[in-house]
Amino acid sequence: MTTPDRRSSADVIALAKQYLIGNYTRYPVCLVRGDGSWVWDAEGKRYLDLFPGWGCGLLGHCPPRIVTAVQAQVAELIHVPNTWYTAPQADLAKALSDRTGWGGVCFFCNSGAEANEAAIKLARLHGRPRGRYKVVTMTNSFHGRTFGALSATAQPKYHAGLEPMLPGFLYAPHGDLDAVAKLIDTETAAILLEPIQGEGGINLPPAGYLEGLRKLCDQNGLLLMLDEVQTGMGRTGKWYAHQHWNIVPDVVTLAKAVAGGVALGGLITKPEVGALLKPGTHAATFGGNPLACRAALALIDTFDADHLLDRAVQVGERFRRHFLALKEKCPLVTEVRIKGAMIGVQLAVDGAAVVQKCLDRGVLINSTHQTVLRLLPAVNITDEQIDAGCGVIADVLLNHQA
Ligand SMILES: *Cc1c(COP(=O)(O)O)cnc(C)c1O
């Protein structure tokens, strides 16, 4: 055991302010330790974390099987490049493929943006022989901060000051099938979207939308590429959120929760599409390293052993009961959007002040798209923790002066 860091939040924050670039909005809290849905700051104050790791903490903080697996792996082999084979990487590829139900082969990287970059490359390689390179994406999408993924992200506020974007991206209003059909021409290669929009405010697809997009792709020879970076690996009650609908995608991208908080991204695709990524076309030095892959395998083991796909659904339904009851009493709540442990509460007011008040009361949540409270709780959160957290959020909203 190392000796715990005894510095105060104020000391660490002063240091960070001096030496870190200020590209994040941070709360003045220095976190030092976590356990499940609890997390503690440097002063020993405990918080209930309903947004662990910005969606990466699907099993909460320091889940025991991941801790044990990483501790074992770090002493065996930390990183080797992809010029060699490792068992954790091969095992993880099989585990992810088995869970698609349609086979699939994997490429590994380290983040969601990178996973989407690989998907965009696949779209171009797939379309090239027919002169196709354009990708249709949806308004209010979020695909990451690198230039390809950013160009795919149809939100002008994220492009501001960074233009020009990568050419070849066309944006359709989310949920509008006809608008997508109108954008498709002889140069279109793929459609890329989140099956449930996360950062855009927990937006579920309208009935028939994903099936309709699949049909458009089939009719036009396009790849249907699903960004499951936020929805993937069991969060919604299925391994991949698209499994709630009757579709088979061509490409699925993953990151965030896939290794329970250890940095890992990946892409799963049909073998004939995967074959387009040949040596020299794409690579990631850290991608699929044994440490991250062991963590991801431990996450899958935990889901299987503890029946967490079912639990994700129960978690969502418990939050739904709380928030629908609140909606009856509180005019600030206008809609509740939930799929498993992916929870959006639409407010009639700005969410930032609500998040701050919850923080003051020891409950960590997020607000996105100005007016949506977003919760991405751990699926192993207890009923008592859900009730306590919802109690605080309800109290804050019922006493909130907009
Ligand atoms: C977070 C997110 C990304 C970007 O992931 P990074 O790991 O931050 O690059 C991409 N797509 C979706 C849907 C996300 O939620």
C-alpha cells in the first residue's frame, strides 16, 4: 500500500490551475477514492455518484473483478504493440463478437473519437471503388473531438473557431427518415448515428427509424454505422443498444464503459468490411493493450456473474418511477427519457444550477444540451442509493427558482 495523499482539495486545485490548460469546466472538488456508486473527496466528504466516470463507470468505482484483473495483468505484461499477439486481446475480440449475434471482427483503440475515426475510414474504403465517400449524420449527435469525429458531430457549437471541417459530412434532423433519404446521392458511403443520442440529451429513436435507416442503407449499398460509445456494453439492458430494435448494423463503435473506466475503444464490423483495414491503412499504438483488454473481460464476467443486463433494466425502471412521480408534482420536469441505466430528465429550465445544488447536497449528476439532466448510473447501484439520489434531486427541483 502506498501512503494516501493528504493534500487538501485547495492545494491540488491551486497546482492544477497553475499547470493545466483550462479546457474543462471543473467543480472545485478533488476526488481521491471511490467504491461502487460512492466517491470521496480529499476532505473525506462522501458523494453519491449518479454519473460515474462520465459514463465509463458502468460498474461504479473500483469494481472488484476489474481491480483484481488489472492488478494481475499489470505485473505480467502492461503493453506490447500489435506486432505481437496477446491472449487478452484475442479473448476480448471473441467475447465482443459473440455478443453481437451476427459475428463480427474487432479493431481496438483507446477512445470513442478514435473508434469513430476508424469507422469513417472504413466508410471511405468501402465506398471508394464506387466513388462514394460522404457520411450522413444526425443533428445533436456527438461523435468525439478529433477532426473526423468532430466533422461527424452535427452541432455547430463544437465546430466554432475550428473550421474548416473535414469535407463529406451531411447532417439530417435526428429522427427524420425522409430527410436522410433526400441527402443520399451517388457519393454517399455510410450513415453514422448513435442508436440513442447521449450528449444530445438522451434522445430515443422514433419508432421505425433505425429499421428505416437499415433499409435505406440496403437499397443504396451504404454502411450503417452505430456509435455505441455511450450506449454500449450493457448499459441499456442489452449488450449493444441496437439489439432493442430489429436491425443488424455493419459497424459498431465502443469506448467509455467497455473496460469499466480503463481507457479502451473499439470497433466491431462484419468480416468482409473489416477486411478493408489492411496493414498500413490504420493502427493505434496503445490499442487493445493487455491491461485494457483484461479490464474489459472482467467487466463482461461481472455482468454475466451478477446478471447485470437484467439489473440495468430494473435500475432504469426504478429511476422512471421516481422521475414520473416528480413530473406530476414539479412543472420544471417536462419529459423523462430512459433506457436502462441511461436516464434523461427534460427540464423547462437550464440544468447547470440544478447540478450545482445536487453537488452541494452530495449527489453527482450531469446536465447536457442546456436543459437535460443526464444520469448514467452504475448498473450495480443499490435500490437504496437510487431512492436517496432521487430524493435529493426531487427536493432540489421542487425548491428550485428558475
Ligand atoms: C463520449 C462519446 C464519444 C467520444 O468519446 P471519447 O472517448 O471522449 O473520444 C463519441 N461518441 C459518443 C456517443 C460519446 O458519448
